[in-house]
Amino acid sequence: IPTDSHIYESEYSGSICGSDFHAINRENGFEIPTNGLSERSVSGESGEIVEDVDQVTLYSYKVRSTITSRMANTVIQTKVVNHSPQPQNVVFDVQIPKGAFISNFSMTVDGTTFTSSVKEKTVGRALYSQARAKGKMAGLVRSRALDMENFKTEVNIAPGAKVQFELHYQEVKWRKLGSYEHRLHLQPGRLAKHLEVDVWIIEPQGMRFLHVLDTFDGHFDGVPVVSKGHQKAHITFKPTVAQQRKCSNCSETAVDGELVVMYDVNREEKVGELQVFNGYFVHFFAPENMDPIPKNILFVIDVSGSMWGIKMKQTVEAMKTILDDLRAEDHFSMVDFNHNVRTWRNDLVPATKTQIADAKNYIHKIQPSGGTNINEALLRAIFILNEANNLGLLDPNAVSLIILKNVKQNIRENISLFSLGIGFDVDYDFLKRLSNENRGIAQRIYGNQDTSAQLKKFYNQVSTPLLRNVQFNYPQTPVTDVTQNSFHNYFGGSEIVVAGKVDPDKLEQLQSIITATSANAELVLETLAEMDGLEDFLSKDKHADPDFTKKLWAYLTINQLLAERSLAPTAAVKRKITKTILQMSLDHHIVTPLTSMVIENDAGDERMLADSPPQDHSCCSGALYYGNRVAPNSFPPWVNPSPTQMVPMPAVGAPVLETTPPPHVMRVENDPHFIIYLPKSQKNICFNIDSEPGKILNLVSDPELGILVNGQLIGAKKPKNEKLSTYFGKLGFYFQREGMKIEISTETISLSRGSRTSVLSWSDTAHVLNQRQVQLHPKVLVSVKKEKTVTIALDKEVSFSVLLHRVWKKHPINVDFLGIYIPPTNKFSPHVHGLIGQFMYEPKIHIFNERPGKNPEKPEANMDVKGQKLIVTRGLQKDYRTDRVFGTDVPCWFVHNSGKGFIDGHYKDYFVPQLYSFLKWP
């Protein structure tokens, strides 16, 4: 490494993290082969003989990683001894992920310790020039391998001397295609007497799966040991010297590659995870159970002479696979360009089999030639998208993407631009800036790797948009310094991460409100997190990083500011951002494009300098999202206070609360007990339905308005007193005019419109507003109160509340069940029917001759209703809306024999075959 130049391009291959040692004989001007043998030997593990490679012994090679809630800290430590009679130059060469922050480096050379400090670049260079270390060099290197940088230190050590290196770096694990990947590049360069790799993973959400990939062609089968619990895992890789050898009598090491750990966390129960610790919060958001939003996608392909040969061949191969992956509801077209611009179709077309076959045929015939006119090609693509939108040919809820393969005022806000630069002869900085300005990201496709596989992997990451316009709000005033919290899209298999500061002394709970648009609804999702919710868990694990929230916040903030700096509109704005980045880099002791690492001995008379490579303008290497910041309480215009029981949005700083429920409702609870409130008579009439599990009862059927409510019965685990109790375990709501079906079980809440479905959990607090295709139709608002209530409202006219009853899972008899509450209303048509619906138009009743019953606490009376004369009993039923454990007593007159005489016909007349079948009443 040149002593005056600390940043340079490298042709190193290899991958994410690791270290390599070279012993260099300066006198003869050549590098001694790392697999050379010396005459000396030393005794290794279990009496094994370790050949002393180049007379420089690698005594130990240790890599330790801890991952706490996606925040990874890695330490690489090596010890080397020079057994040669000559001085040797030893090179410590570590590969780290692009975008990782180096936080510390130290080394001890023959008893002299060198430590590091982070300085502003000009300060660091001035210190270095005052006391350059002799025979020692350091630098950060931009590598041409995939997503990787090298940290390299070179030290000349005397005969018999020992040297120890230790490097620390940190990074965030980004979720891609449904999992997190932690890659450690192991390249000791020779046999190590002690080789140890440890990875600890601590995830409070719990781990859904964990795999260690075989990247050494089976050579180390059984060597990695995985210990996995529900929330913690430990992976160890400690091959003996014999196991390290390429063959039984080889002196070369087989440890030359990657240790790859893949895992994902549990998120079935809720769409977001809000973690608060030590004055910072981190919000992870990765919903899965939603139908994809249709895509309007334009592929813009460079067919200039620079694409000739293997580049074009692999692009065509990848495009054929990508076209096959388009869904029937997607629309697409292609623009290819050299010095001229051509379009395959002048408009967007549906992704039918015929159109896809024709598109494949078109790209197969492309012959690269000529120059490059990217600007006109982009303008043509934007024109096609805008025209299709103006003519009303596209689904208004679809996501529009331009994928550019090797102007801003022309791109509308609903279009995202993703750029792929193939090879190193593209203007990658231009592509990155273009994408960041237009709600997308850029990625370099490395020509020396499998180009086709890289193209397909990138497309797969953006091929499944699940949400649009995702916005995170933290309305409480003790929340400050929130990272980017507004994102144009959310893609399935990925994860959005937002972080900020919070004052724990001023809050007991942290509230978050997420607004987003799915394929069939507008969503409002609320989460509450306790201030000390993680303290107990993390304190019990010595490997958990107590500063993970602080580090993650700093990592996001600095990366996002670096991206914003490259897009700064004025010099003054850029200076302000630069000042903030610099101060944060110094405060958190990390090497960024604005800082340098000064490495010096205790006396300060020997110094080395490690600069950062040139700035990468894209935010957060590995992240799929570049968003922006919006102010607290900047809610979308469709978020308005609701006229129903559930308020979908809080007032400033106030929690989402359920207002006092209407005092008089019709309801079904327990086994199933029906309570019908008759407003004119101001009476509650009760009856039970004794049926069997699996039967579906119609509760409300109004074919004229297209409103339907059915309930399916489930049974208790076993009979009690020779009677098997039944309860509602599933409820189906169908709003025919809006084309919306809602299925509520004790596990999930499913919303369907056409072929699109969204699934919420009882673990979420959420509000869902369906999008109306026809403005005349009323909107449906679905509100979920975590583990308590679902409220469904059809404008101001009709509402339904569903209560969740949880029981002890190990209870020998009882099961979870649902209760339903319906306020009486005259908004149904005169033809409404069903076990509850028939009472929306109140029948006349006359209750008289009240007298003591067989049970003194339950008086009897006569009741005339619908021409029937009945004997009814006074009793108490339960309303659980305000007290979900014990309920509130509701006095009512009980009709025996499953409501016979009070309901029309027999209760069996209300059986329907399917959850969304209307009642056929004579």
C-alpha cells in the first residue's frame, strides 16, 4: 500500500469478511508463497505436527460475531509469530461488508501496542504526516468483489517477534427474500494452531429457522455446531489442524471461503415489532399475509456496444426468467436503447402468456451496437407509464416500477426507478443518484460473477409489492430524532427499519401508528411497547449488546444523512448535513467517508492512517429502501376520525381508545346466548341455540342491501355434565356491493376483495379502510383492538363488534371463542332476516302476569309476540364489552326451546351451507 495513498481500487476477489496473511521478503522483492514449508515444526493440538509456513506461524485466528436484534458486531483477532532468522513483512487483510462501520483497531508488535482513534479526515492526515510509522502501513480498500471492502495493515516484524491484530466492525442485517444472512469470510492463508469462529444470535422475537450453509464443498461436514433455543442461537466453527488441511498430508489450509448463517425471526403474530431500550427505540416492520399489489413495470435495457457478448447473453437469459415470473394482473413493456430508442410496445400490456412469449422473442433478437442515449430512453418509458395512467388503463392501486438495465421533473411521484449497472464501465454514480431521486435504489451487477443470477435475485426482491405509501408516526412529544419514516413501497420478503430516541422518564409506553395502502384497503396499524420490556430479557444474556438500539439508530441515521448529502440542493444544506455526520461519526467512534482512523503507539511517535473508501451515495448498503422524513402527526388525508365506536386516529399525543360502547345492543355470547334488545319496548329478550360443532348459523341476511353475517360453531374440548357446549369460533361478514368479505376467527382477521386478501392478527391494533371503486358505495372500516375487539362499520349506518374470549390453553374443557354485538338500526332493508336481522324491525311484544317461578330468583311471566303465547323466565346474561373477564350482568326475559315462538320458524331453518351464503327464507 503506498504510504501516501490510503484509498485505492483493488482487484481482490473473495467475499464478505475475513483475513489473509502474507509474509513478504522485501530484500528479494517478491512475496513468499503462503503455502511454502519451512524446516521448523511446532507441536499443535492433540500432538499434531503443524508445519511452520514461511517460518511465520499463525498461532491463532479467531472471529466472534454477536447479533442482537439485527445489529451485528464482529471482532477479528489474530496472533502471528516470526520464527525466521530474517525480518518479515506480515500483511493483515480483512474483508468486511460494504457499508459496515469499522469502530476499532488495535495491534501489538513485539510488545508495543498501537491503538486507534477516529478523527476528521484533514485532522487525521495532519497527525499522520507528523509521525509516519516506519515499516508499517494501513488502509481501507474498495474491492471489486461483491459488496465487499478490505481493511489492510502491513507490518515489518523482527526475528522472533510476535504481532497481534484486532479489528472491530458493526453492521445491520437486512432482510432479503425472507431471511437474514450473516457472512464471515474466513481466509487465514495457512494452517492455524487455534482457529475459532463463534456467532451468537439474540432475537427477542424468537427465531423461525436457522441454517448454516455448506460453502466448503463438504470438507467440514459436522464441524460447525449449532445450539439453537427459541430466542438465542450459538454457532461454533473450530476445526482442528488436521481438519483444516486440504488433504491428510497437505500443508495447505482448506479454510478459504465463507461461513454463512441464514435465519429469520417469528412474526406470525403481528406485523411489526417495536423494541425500546436505553433511551432508543427500533421498529421492525415486515408484514407477510397480504396479496401482492399489481405492478406496472417497464424494463429499460441498454443494447449499446458496451453490452456485447456475455453481458447481453446473460441479460437476455435473466429477462426470460423475469418475464415468466410476472403475474396475470401485472402490466409491462420494454424499451431498449443505444444511440436510438426502440419500444417493444408503445403502451403497457397485460402479462398474458401470449404477450410474454412475444416479449421473449423480441429480446432474443437484440444485437448490441452503437452508443448510449439513456436520457431519451428514460423519457420514453416515463411517457408510456404516464399515458397509460392518464387513459385509465391501469389499476389505481398498482405499483409502477421502471427497471433500468445498463429529468426528475418527468417522473411522477407514483413511479419508482430501480437501476442495475452491469460491470465497471457504467456510470454507476449517475444511476445511484437517479434512483435515489426517484424512490428506488441502484445496484451494481458484477460482470465477473453470474450476471444472470444477480439480475434475477435483484428482481425477486422488488417483484412482490405488498404495500404503498408506508408511513410511521410516533406522535408523543418525548420521541425525537426519528430516522426516515416514510417509504414509497414495501416489498414482500424484506423489512423496513425505523429508529429514534425516546425519553423513558416521560413515558410508560411508546406508541407507533403506521399508515399504508394494501392491494384492497387503507391500513392504520397501532403498536404499543413498554419502556422496560426488553430489560429483563437482555440482562440475562452476557452476549447481548446493551447498546444495540443506539448503534442501530446511529447506523441508520449516518447512512441516510450520507445519501441525503449527495442529493443536497444547495451548498449550505450540504454543509449542515456534513457537520451532523462528522459529529455523529466522532461521537460513535466509527470510520465514515468523512473520517479517518489514526493508529498510533503510546508515545505518539509512530502513526498509521486508514481512510474510508470514496463515498457510496446509496443509503444503507444492503437495504432495499430509501425513504424520507415526515413530521409527527403528518397523516394521510384519508385518515379521519371515525363516527363508529373505534377511533382510527388519535388526537395529538393521545392513545387510540375505544369510546364508551352503546348501552343497548343485540348480542351473542358464550354457548351461544342471544340477547335481543327491543328499543321501543326497552326490553332484553334472550334465547339459547343448542346445536352441534361445524354448523353455520345465519345471523343477518339482507340480500337487498347485500349485507350478510354468518357464524360457525365450534365445540368445547369435551362434554360437561353430559352436554357439549358450542360457541362461535368463526364469523363471516359479506358486504356484496363493496365486494368485501371479512372472516374473523379466534386466530386471525382476513379481509378479501376479489382475488386479493389481507390478513391481520389479534396481536395487532389496526384500522382498515376499504378503497371504493365506485364513490356511491359506502366505505367499510375495520378496526382491530389488540387481543380484544374487532369493529366493522359501514359508513355511519351499520356497525358490528366482535369480542375475542381467550381461555387458559390447558383448560380441560373450554376453548377460545367469539362474541358479536350489533346495535339496533333502521338502516337495513325491510327484507332483512336472520336470527338477529329479523329483529331490526321490532315486533310488538306484551309481557304480563309476572309471578314467582320455580326458582325464587327467576320470576316467570307471559309474553305475547308474533301471535304466539309464551312463558318466559327472568334471568341474567353477560355483556363483556367493558369487563372482558367477569362481564356485566344484563337482565332479560328468557325464551326456552331455542327461542321457539320468538324467532320465525325453527332454529334449524337458519342453517346455511357456506360461511358467505345468504339465508333463503320462504
